[in-house]
Amino acid sequence: MTAPAKTIPIVRAEPSRAFEFISTKKDELIGWARKFSLFPYPFVTACCAMEFMAVSSTPYDTDRFGAALPRFSPRQSDLLMVVGTITHKQAPVLLKVYEQMCEPKWVMAFGACATSGGFYQNYAALDGIDKIIPVDVYIPGCPPRPETVIDGIMQLQERIARQQHPILTKEF
Amino acid sequence: MSDVLARVQAEMAAAAPDAALSHGVLVLPVAPAQLLEVVKRLKTGFGFDLFLDVTAVDWPGAPLRFEVVYHFYSTRDFVRVRVKTRVAEQDPTVDSLVPLYNSARFMERECHDMYGIVFRGNADLRPILLYEGFVGHPLRKDYPKRKEQPLVPYREGGS
Ligand code: SF4
């Protein structure tokens, strides 16, 4: 007769009732969730693009801040990153993209050109995107260093964490 | 001077008596009426098969205000020539090079945008770098430096 195989008994422990509930504020909870899931829409027009590539890929990696998954449809994105010079000819396109984004949405002016027009002061260039759309965070530099961009993302995250996040809007 | 350029200069002596070498480029100043003929000869007779660019220079106050400047390159002999012609402000018209070089279609549009040169024979002079509704020619010296023509109305206040 063979001895019965040894089995490891399954112990069904009574679940602990400790830490089953936490209390927080709705705005803090939603802000915390939103600040780590920023889907950027890169509106990339000029030389700042090189720095955008540097900051979004391996060595710097904006994914650490939950902001690395670019969406190329404005309807799926939360953060409009305007990277580079915006000309008057392009301004209507930028405005249309901004208007197509769903709430909540934030805008980053990446680099001197998007912030103020940079050194372009002429018939062709728009003097900063805040002439046509509201901007939440400005990143200085021509082009900005990746550290500066990351700092900008973190400042935006703080801002989102402190914001109110209405669940029901007036239109709803 | 390379052989080819010397031969070009000799042959064009009638049309461009002031031809001279400048930094290795043969410069041929010609009258607008002779432009098409000279360029045709350069293309068919000397192998200048690549049309590099057309642009203009604004000389405010000069009797012939605009100088239209063309560059050609020979992919056979690796040399360049520059052809210049001058037109007056009242009638800044030159012949189009579209019959000789198809690429002239686009380059002439740009020159028309920026300087208002009219290319007789180019049927499509719509804006290519500027936009519909832009008034004036921004690279003319009398275009105000800070004059902008926004397409989108500016927001009140700022961010
Ligand atoms: S800020 Fe500088 S690097 Fe960035 S788009 Fe403008 S000119 Fe280029």
C-alpha cells in the first residue's frame, strides 16, 4: 500500500476587517487619479521636437509621471503639449485641436516659441499660444532641458491635485 | 574659371555684357525680355538641368526696384550660374520658367508671396507659404516689421 500523497492544506483564514475603508475628499481622490494619468497630445511643430523626444524616451521618461502615452486624437487626450513655433497660418489648426479635446484638459506651452513667440517677432509667428488658448504651464528655454520639462509636468500635477474636479458640470 | 563657364560667358556676351565671376558662380545680368531665351540656352546648350531657386532683392528707391535672381546648377559639370534681371515697381512682371523647368511652378509661387513678383505664364500663383487673405508682401522693405495678420481673434486678457 502506498502512503497517501502529502498535500498542503488550504487555510481559509477569516479576512481581516482592518483597513477596509479609507476616508478622503472627492477632489483629492480624483485629483490624485488624474494627475498620474495625463494623456498628452503632442502638437509638435518645430525644433523643440528634438527635446520632446529626449524627454519622453528612455533616459528621462515621462512615463514615470504617468504622462508618456501620446494620443494622436484630441478626443482621447488630457494634456495639449504645444511644442514649437506656432505661425499665424497654423493658429486655426491649434485652436480646432484645443476645442476638440474633452474636459478636463490642460495646456502646456513647451519652449520659448510656444510661450511668447521666442525670437520670432514678424509677420509669420504668433506671439505665444496664450493669445488664442488658455495655458496652464509654461516651460522656458530654447529648447528647454528635459529637467525643465519634467519640472513643468510636476508643477502641473500639483496644480491638478489642488484643483476642484466637479463631477456634474453645468451642461451635464 | 571653369571651361564651361568661360564658354557660357563668351556665348552670352551679347545678352549679358556685364557677366562676371563671383565666388565661383558666373553671374549673368540680363534684360527681362531676354530672360527666357538665355535660360533656355543654358538648359539646352550647356546642361544646366537643375533649377535651384528664384528669389528677389528689393532695392527701395532704385528706378528698377526689384532684382529677380535665379540660380541654376549643372549636374554634368558641377558648376552654377546666377541670372539676374531687374523690373520696376509699377510692373514687376517677368516671364515664367515653367515651360523649361516644372519645379518653377512652386518656387515662383513663393517669390510671388514674398515680393509680389508676377510670373507671366505661371497659371497658379496662389499663396504657398502665406495664407489666403494676407495683404501685402512681407519681404518687401516697406512691409512694416511688426505688422501681423492673425487668422484667429486674440483672447481677452491672457491666461
Ligand atoms: S523655442 Fe527654440 S528650440 Fe523651441 S521651437 Fe522655438 S526656436 Fe525652436
